[in-house]
Amino acid sequence: MESSIRKFALENAIKYNGKANQGAVIGHLLAEDHSLKSKLKEISPKIARIIKEVNALGVEKATAELMKIAPELLEEKKKGPQEKVLTELKNVGDKVIMRFEPSPSGALHIGHAYVLSLNSEYCKKYNGKLILRIADTNPENIYEPAYGIIEEDAKWITGDRVNEVLLQSQRLPIYYSYMEKLLDMDKVYICTCDPEHYKELNTQSKACPCRDLPKKEQQQRWKKMFKGYEQGEAVARVKTDLNHKNPAMRDFPIFRINDSKHPRQGTKSRVWPLMNMAVTVDDIENKVTHVIRAKDHYDNAMRQRYLFDYLGKKFPEALFVGRINFEGMPVSATKTRKAIEAGTYSGWDDIRIPFLQALKRRGYQAGAFVRYAIDVGVSLTDKTVSRDEYFKVIDAFNKDCIDPQANRYFFISKPKKITLEGAPAQKIELDLHPQTRKGGRTFDIQSTFYIEEQDYDNIKEGKLYRLMDCLNFTKKGKKLLFHSLDYQTYKEKGEGIMHWLPEETIPIHVLMPDNTLMKGMGEKGLSVLKVDTIVQLERFGFCRLDAKGSFWFCQR
């Protein structure tokens, strides 16, 4: 039984950077021998002791031992779980062309990252073209800085695989030309009915008086929308089936008058296409082959199909995805913008909000969000995901990205200064990374150290303790006494390993996800890092250097 406990502890420690988890070890143990469940209370101290021994080894020594006693577990670890892959697209021709179309009401958030990543990865899979199309035809809900932020975020999340950026507000003449084609085909009309009266007729599947006016009259009314009608007096509608079982499909609007000032176009334009018209025209003009939509846009897809059919164009392959409700996370760009303007948040990179500007500044990597999108896939199932559930998955993917590059350093948030009587002066060198970068952290050691206040409070008289990769000490009365240097002595009867700092330190602080500031001290090597460097502060977490001496917390 002890052999089984040890092999599972070693396997788990290797997987989690030298720190085996007791629950995981017990889970593996019971899976191997379910009869041990009734003996858990009896064997738990033994499991805890073995885990303590294994955690003191470090990843390298644990790997060497597991190679001897259970090499098959290393093989399983090496192979790892099968990563999910994207399903195949239907009707792939010579060139896959896809688009992502956000509104410039604010920055991109984690919901955008999911859909954008799917588009980007499909284009990558098929060597296709990805178009970023900014839907800015509603002058009343545009946040001007969003133009630049969206483009920046989109290029970041896709690994700079955005092939073209289009602004719909710059394409008005194209939309007008398509409207004129539809007028000539007698497939649209200009409606000047009172909205309430029109709604009543629509509910009864009756045509409004404007619908059957002659083509010439419709063309004159269209011209009058640009100069003549007041805002709200006229809209352009598509002729559809008035008896359609879904009232939303009946003669839906495609143009309206809006005299609001546009951030980019000013007041020179007043006739604006509604979403279904702009999307249809752009998909035709851009030769879009496949579209990923939220399933609550199913009706819009049907509306757009009417226009495609009238214009004699092939409708793109449609992939629908369910809604992900991010519980406890504000993902409304409009509401978040108002909170920023009210001073609740400092900006789109406020550490508390799940927008890409903030997550990137914390140290999250684009690859983590891409992995999440592929893991969820193109699924019609609606999901409700809590903050904890979401970040548990994202953190696992992100750790795979940053762990190999993140150097290790000591950080102490609540320092307690101690003196170890009899400790020899020595110069030691610790590893920047336990697997890939040996050495690189040098310390001149005397008898004075800093340890965490909590560690100090837990020191018991007569027990043996170790400063990580440095020396062993014990407590006698109120004094702390040097005991020995070698790890083997500690391994036989040690009580706990502590991280530490020498007398020479630098002050640093870490901004936490709740916007509180964690102040402390770190080793001097932290002072020479470049901004944007991601490190692992031992026993604390991965952090990104935001400015000299100032870190942002990323994840455990």
C-alpha cells in the first residue's frame, strides 16, 4: 500500500510543479483498491507523511524515482489527455472566408474571445481568410476608442491572423447600391406608416398601404429618405411572406433614418442600414463562405437568407453556437463603459473585469482562450459558467503557456526577520527554473533571513525545519539555531520547508484580482526584469511585471 501511495504522490507532484495534492492521491489510491475506503481514517496520516516526503524532493528527483518504481505513469503523463480538435466544416471549396463582427460599444471580453477564436482557428485549419468587420452603423451606441481597442484585441487573440479590417460606416454607398437593386426588382418598399398601426397590420398578416405602391413611387420615397422625411417617418422594408408563422420574418426593416452624429462620419449621412442589410451585403461582397453565429441569431440568419435569395447569391454555411452565461462576471460592454465613465472601474484594463485588455495585462496568454474555445467547440448547448469554473479551466490552459517560460523567485508578503545562531556564511545559487534553467539566482548568505510571518508562528521547539535549498535549523527556547546544511538530514526527520529571503531585498507590491495591493519584499533579481515579464513567485502565484517593483497577479 505504501508503494502505491508513493507512486501516486510522485505522479501528482510531477504534474503540479512538485506539490502533490492529498485528495488527488487518495482518489487514485481508491480507484486502484476500493476496499481502502473503509480504512481512510487509519491510513490518512501515512498518506500525509509520504506526500510531505515527496513534496520535499522537487520535480527532478521525483521524476527520477518514479522512473524506477512506476515508469508507466510517466509514459501516461508524457502522452497526456487527447486535446480536443475542431469539427470539420461542411462544403469547403477553394477558399474558406470567415468574419467576426463586433459592435464598437466597448472593448472585447471573454465571450468575444470564444467566438473570435473559433473563427480564427477554422481559418488557420483551412488556410482561410479572416475579416474583422466593425459594425458601426448605429451612431448612438458607438464608443470611439473601441475602434483601436477592438483591432488590437482581435490581432492579439488570433496571433495576428486578421487578414482585413472593415468599417461598415465607410461602406454606405455599397449598401445603397444594393438597396437600389432590390427596388428595381420590386423586393423592397418604403414604409411611412405609424409604427403602432403597422404592428397591428403585421400581427394580422395584412399588407400596409405602402407595400403595393408603384416602383417609381418607391424610388422617389427612397430618395426622400436622404432629404425630406424626418427621423422616424420612414423605413425601408423587405417584402416577405406576410403569412409566415413567425411574425418577425414578415416585411422586416433594412434601412432607417438617424440624424445622430457619427464619431467617424459626422452628420453627412442620415440613412443607415440595419444589421441584416449590412451583414448580407458585406457577406456577399466579402465572399464569406462560413459564418459562426450565436443561436439566438437564428431569426436574423433567416432574414438574411431572404435577401441572399432575392439577389441570387449563395448563402454561407451557418454554424450556430449556444450562449455562454458568465455568472458573476460583467460582460456587457455598454454597462461596463458606463461603469468606467462613472469611475467604478479605472478603464478597460481594470483588473476586476473579464475584458481582454485587463486579462492580457494580468499575464493571461491568447493561447489559453483559444484552447478554451476549441475545448467548448461549436456546440448548440447553452451553458452557465461561474467565475470560479471559468478561471479553473482558463488557468489550467494558461499555466501550460506560461509555466515553461516563468522564472522562479522568492517573495514574502508579511516578512519576519530572524537570526539563525551559528549559521555559516555561504554563497548559494538557486535555479531560475526547476526543469529548464539551472542556476542563475545567487545569494550571499549570513545568519539573518526573512521568512513569512505565518511560517514563523508555526515553528515548534525541538523540530527540524529547512530554508528551501539552503540550510536546516531548529528552535530552542526563544532562539533559532543552525542545525545542518544537507537536505538528507532534513529528509529523515524534518517538519517543514520554508521559502526565505536574505537580508538584501527589494520592496515590491502585487495588485490582486480584487484590486487590493499586496505589499512585501522580493529577491534582488526581480529588480532587473523587463516590463511584461511573467514570473512565478514561489508559494504565491504567477505574476506579470507591470512597472518597476509593481506586479499584477495572474493566477495560482
